[in-house]
Amino acid sequence: MSQRNKSIGRALKLSAACLALAIPSVVFAQEAPQAEDTSDGEIVVTAQGRSQLLSDVPVAISAVSAETLQNSGANDIRQLNQVAPSLLVSSTGSEANGSARIRGIGTVGDNPGLESSVPVFIDGVYRSRSGIGLNELGEIDRVEVQRGPQGTLGGRNSSAGLISIYSKKPSFTFGGSGELTYGNYDFMRAAGSVTGPISEQLAFRVDGVYVKRNGFYRDDQNGHDVNNRDRYFLRGQLLFEPTDALSVRLIADYTSRKEECCAATYVDRTVNQFIGDLNTPSTVGVASTATSNNIINVLRDLGQPLAAFNQGYGRNISVSPDRVFSGETKDYGFSGQIDYDFGGATFTSITAYRQYRSGQASDTDYGEVDILYRAPSDEAYRQFHTFTQELRLQGEAFGGKLDWLVGGFFANEKLTVRDNLRFGNQYGRFATCRIISGGGLAGLYSPASPSCVVPGVGAATIGGAAGLSGPDVLAAFTRLDTLNDLGTTNDRYFQNGTNFAAFTHNIVHITDTLDLTLGLRFTSDKKKFDATFGNDNSACTAVQGLVLDDLVNPLTTATARALAGSLIGLSCQGNSTAELNGVSINDKRSEDEFTGTAILSWKPVDDLLVYGSFARGYKAGGFNLDRSALKSPILPFGGQAGTQALVRNLQFDPELVDSYELGAKFSNGPFGLSVSAFRSDFSSFQLNTFNGTVFLVQNVNGCDNLVGGSSADTDLSNTTGSCAAGDITYGVRTQGLELEASLVPARNFRVAAGLTYAKTTYRDDLIGTKNGAPLDPALRKLPGDNLSNAPELVATSSVTWTPDIGSNGMSGLVYIDGRMTSDYNTGSDLFPQKEQDGFAVFNARIGLRGPDEAWGIELWGQNIFNQDYAQVAFNAPFQGGQSSAPFVDPRYPGGRQIFAHFLAEPRTYGITLRGKF
């Protein structure tokens, strides 16, 4: 049995075991301001313009209660993974840029130019990127995970779903709560809240959280921990209710984080069998073979311990001297919500302003050899200024036969990105050794010598070994050898985006048991883009000049072309091209889209709802805020006149989706069951990929008749793969089945389980943009395969028992939850070296609580079985070796790239004291 089949089998067994008890503590709702239990255990939600029982809402939306969040240990949206099987939240190079996926669909990577396929809303306010949900959240009423395209009920468009977080409102009854937590890694968390009346019409609430924790990576080189916690959060609220018809809620909050994140380690063959011999050094004087890799020799000889390439899931990281991962994040803003009941209709206004700024230093090569870094500086950050305004008016007509809603949404987002990505102090020697150690020059390899060349060797010897001639060959090596601590000085990207939408969402009650829901949205999205570039990498232009002066004539041989390409490529790779120094560019884009939804729902009996739906979803296009696409190729490798002529290479098209769903919900009070089958087809799917050198943003579409044949999109050397306009179709499909259920057989006992099967795949034949252009060669593994971070099968379960202890009001708490995941690939280019085997993660909590839960003490554990796994694996930056002529790697054609990964958190445990009044 294959490893994939084994992990799927394990997930099925876990789900079946849970479903045998009951089939989640998650409940279904839609943009619901309130959720409460009726006397018989049914859930009442105010959704779609009126109060409804949970079982009456014909949409697939999971709402997780505050109690479930507390028991699972959730302080940010990552912990929702444990209780929402269709959701996966992960973070990579910066916790400011976490990514959320629903049904296998999400926005990949750290590029701020891409909006989220699964955005985050907090108290009805759109947050610019979903990573903001990785902050502390304070006292929460509930979190809702809405699956499928959204937009006709308000807020910003989303193509895959959204996460709505609702904080606790002020109360007109005075009270407060607090908690103190201590755990391993010196984890300390203090949280408190107080609420009460200021007058009969005005109430307040204040929440605060402070967190500090050591990191779970150890940097022995510089003597400190990485991936630590040091943050605080404050939120203040006022609730003004002068009459029964009017409610005004004002919220202001501030988050500060000063932390070191995020380190990574190398992937070895004990973690991933496809690594094979990629981490094996070459024989001295011999280039890479099928059982070795010259890049390992270079890294070893320049100071990287070989043990780092073979430590499995160990968390001892390799960091260059004096390089750090320090980062600072500020997130603050305010919002005001006004609700007014006119009698026949209710008006809602939500106005908000947010500012979000995050700066992140890094040892960007993630190794001890100083190749690439971002220094801690005000010149490396991303900043969002966002203003949003939403208006809704909803009511009933025709004697209650029609529940109608109309509204509008406006957002202005000003985005500034600054970068200072620099070559490290050893980059020059690393670059020359990378060339010399590979191919026919391996016999000249001498890492301790200038230019990494054996002493006494001249240009003629190097040229002869490489099949070249020319007096400046050695000069080019000499200039490359001195390329240290140069690169970006101040790249600045400015984007001003304006989004306007008008929407309507209406429920027609055809009969007492049959409803038709119709929603429509028009969206206009405009973006203006400007950028300026600064760079002091003079070696780039110098090497280009030397190569073009003396290597043009012999470039008829493959070896000569390879050497010339390596010299230019390594002197100018990444975002280091000096040709853009002082250059300014600008561009703009505009798009208009209609989206909508239609739902037909029927209640044949009171306890059963069945429904079918269609939705058209949309996510705006934009600009790749990485200048790699602007690099002007150097003759004779291709030519381009001017940077401004290339600026449109930074654009990517909007993402569109057609989504279909069939579902059924049964609820008779203590038992609830929900089943949904779905299919969603995505056109111009927005994919962000790091290829080891630069970030590529590519739209992915399918083709019914691929020019060049069925292998045109997978052959590395192929330059075709285009598609006629009439043959272009969707590029990504997610389809499957979701099942969630809960059983409350007694007042103090609840069992829940969920199962999601989602086959999220690329089409067999793919092209890039909607004009039929070929897919980028870096994505040649995509056709016909599953998307990254899209496991086919996920099972979740939880058991909560709160038994009474004695007769004085005391109670206990026993809680455990689990999530089992089948195999999946963590890299957006789908190279098998990034595969993650299936695994299971369990959390547990046991406690004792006083009467009315006035006090409590809890022992808890997260990831209690210390399951090791990677969140995302990636190409180690610039760390690709060279192959000898006979070498062919069917898994990674054309090179000897090595890989690194960001690990998930290990087991944590501790004790929490709670109190409230």
C-alpha cells in the first residue's frame, strides 16, 4: 500500500471512530451577529436578514464558539485547523503573511501584491491580508469560516471563502475576567477584560493580552532563540443604545509585536525520500553526479556544518554570524458600526480605518554561509493604510414573502513596500565556487583561493577547460568574487487600490417550505502602481560587460553559453540588477466584474433541510511586488528595450470561480448532521511561486487543445505550450464531500467530528495568462497534480466533558481534539522533495472550575504527541548545484537544487489560571 493510501486510511479510521460516537462543535451560520442556544439545544442565528434556526440556513459556514476556541487553546486563527476540517492556516517566512486555504484553495506565499483568496474580517471590517489573523484576538464571541465564494451579503469579494471573527461586545452588566498562563519554552500569557455600564445608555469594554515565549529554534551561532513571542494587544469598545431602534458600537485596537521569525532548516532524506543524494557532497575535483551534489561541497567548505543537511526535524538552525530574524509589527485602527431599525427596514453602516506595518529582517539563505540577508531596518517593511465603508439596508416585503437586502462597499488601500535584500559577506566566493566546482572546471576548485581557482591558473586555462577564450574570463571571475554586501539599497513599491461594489441578497419564500435565494454583486476595482529602484551592485554590470566583450564569439558551444550564463546570472541574480538603479516605473489597471449566487432550499420535514446552490466568485487582479519580471535580459541571451516596456509583466489577471454545491442538514436538538458536495472551477488562478531565485506570480488556466502536444506544458526545454483563445478554460478544480456532525447526549457531554474529502487539482493541460501564453517552466510539475497544501482527506474530532463535582456548583473539564491529514505537497511548484506525509495532531485540556466558573485551573497540551511536520518546504535561496553532462534527475530536471522547510510548532504544555466576576 502506498504512503498516500496509508495516510488516507488512517484519516478514514479516525473519522469513522468519531462518527460512531456522533457525527461539530462547529455549527453552520452566515454572517450572523448573534448565535444562541434554544432550550432544546438548537442553535438560533440571525442570518440572511432574520433570526433562523441553524438547520434553516442553506449555506456551508462553520461557526466556532468561544468555548470551543478556549478549550482548543486558540489565540489566533491557526488553531481553527483543529475544529474546521475544510480549513488550513499556515505561516512561512513571516508571521505577518500567514495563508488560509478552504477546500484546498488559498493564496500562496509572502507577496503583498496578492489579495487573499480567504480574507479575514474582524467585527465586520475587512483586513488587508489574512496574516493579520495571526495576531492575538482578545475575548472572542465566535469565529465563522464561510466556505465557497462570498460577496453578496457585504464586505470584500472572496473567491474561496472567508474567516469572520467577532469579538465580545460591551455589556450593561458590570463584570470582568482574567487569566494567567505559564508553559514550556517559558511561555507566559496574561489576559484580562472588564466591561460594564457608563450610563443607562452607554457601556464599555476593555480587553488586553500580553504574551512572551522563547523560540523553538536554537541559533547556536549567535546564541539566541528564533520563532519566539513578544507581543501585546489592547482593544477598547463603547456601545451606545439610546433607544431600542438605534445601536452604535465604536471599537479601537492596537497590536504590537517585536519578535524573531521565521527560521528554517534543510530537508533531508529521513524527512523526504525524494531528497535522495541531493545533500551528498561530491568527490573532490569532481562535479555533481547521480550520487552527489557540488553545492554541498561549496557550502561545507565555506563554513556550513554537514550535520545541518542531515538533522531530520531537528530545530538547531544554521545562521550566518550577526544575521538576525528580528521583526516588528504594528496593527491598529478603529471602526464604528451603526444599526438603526426604521420599523420596516434595518440600516447598517460600518466605517473603518486600519493601519498595518510589518518589517522583517532575515538570514534569507537560512544557512551559516553568508549568502543573502535582509538587515533590520526601516527600509525593509510593508505598510497598509486601509479605509472601508459598508452600507446595508434590509427588510421584508409582500407580507413576509421576500426578505431583501441591498448595500454598497467601498475600500481604499494604500500599500507601500520597501526592500533592502542584499548579498552576504561570502556571496562572491560562494558564487565563483558554485561555477568552478561544477562541470568541466571542477579540477580547478580551490575554495580558499581568490575566485575559488587553484593558484597560478590564468584565463587561458579556465577558458580551455570551459571551451572558451578571451583575456577577460579570469577578470569576470575576479569581479564576481568580490560581490559582497551589495544589492538592493532602497526598492520602493507604491500601490493605490480603490474597490467599489454594489450588492443585493434576497430570499423569496415560494412556499412555507421552499425558498429561493438570489444574490448579485457588481465590483469595480482600480489600482495605480509606481515603483523606484536603488541598487549598488556594480559587479552586475561589470561582469556583463566583460562577458559580452570577450565571450560573444565562442558562444556557439553549449559549454560556453552555460559559463557565460552562470557568470552573468550569479552576478545579477535575484533582485540585484544594477540596471534598475535610479529607475522609476508606473502602471495602472482597472476591472469590472459581476458575481452572484442562487440557492434553492427545501424543508420536507421540520428537522431536515436540503439545498442546491450556484455561486460566481471573484478576486481582483494586481501587481507582482517583486521586480524579477523587470530584469532586462542581456544580449545575446535575448534583448528588451527599457524597463517601462516590461512593467506589464508585473500584472496578473483577476481570479474567477464557478462554484456548485448540494447539501443537506438534519437537526433534532441533541443530534446534528450536515453533508455537502461541492465543485468549484477556477479560471486565471493566481499562483505565487519562489523558484530559488525570485518570486513568480502566474495566472493558471487550462487548455482543451494545447499547442505543441500534451507534454508542451511539462517539458523543461519546450518553448510552446500556448493555447488558442477559444480553447482556454478553467485551470483548477476543487471538488469533494464535507461531513460534519455533533451529538449532545447529556447536558455536560459533547462529541463532534468532521470529514472533508477535497480533490483539488490542476487540469492536465495548462497555460498561463488568459491570452494563451505558455506556463512558466518552473511550474512544469503542475499539470494533472493536486495543488499545494491541499490534502485530499482531513478528519477532525473533539470530545468535551464537563461533569458536575459535588453539589456546590463545582465542575470539571476534560477536552481533547484531533486533526488527521493525508499526504500533501507543501510547495507551490509541486516538486516531490516538498511532499509532506500524512500526520495527526492532538490537543488536550483537563481542569477544575468553581461555581458559575468564577475560577478555574487547567492543565493543557498542544500537539501532545509532539508530531513533527513541515508547514511549507521551499527551494533554498540560490543554493542549486550544477550537474555533470550525463546527469538527469527525473524529479528535478536540470539542476541539483537543495531544499529547506518551515517547521510547525512542537509540543507545548502548561497551566492556566482563570477567574471572572
